Amino acid sequence: MGVADGDRIHAVAVRMDHDHHLDFAAAYPHMWLILPKENSVEILASRQALARATVLAAWALLHLPLTVWWCPAAKATAPSL
């Protein structure tokens, strides 16, 4: 999931640079200010969902070695992965 999202963002940056000679990293903060409210809310919700998924995956990976010594940890690890 993360690699595909990064590839899509990079593709947009490359296309904007090629077609419009615009540095996406420099222009993004300014574009954020003029985005319609619906789009900015959707982007913020997407960021929050990605952050939550990242935290859950990190905790699952931390619990994974614990399953070797303590089998109830497998219940905590399995649904997250």
C-alpha cells in the first residue's frame, strides 16, 4: 500500500515538473491553501487512516516475537496483520 501511494505522488510530481515546470514540493503548501474544503477534509481523513494503520502494524510487529513465549499474544497480533 505505501509503495503504490508513494509512486502515485511521485508520478504527479514528475508530470507537474515536465508539463508545467512546477516543483510540486514547493507548490504543495500554497495549493493546500486554495483547495476546496471537501478535498482538504478527504486528504486529512486519508492521512489519519494511514497513520492509524501504521501504528497498528507497528504494534502487531512488536507483538509477533512475544507469541513464541506467550501464546495469548497471538490473539493480539493476528487481527492487526
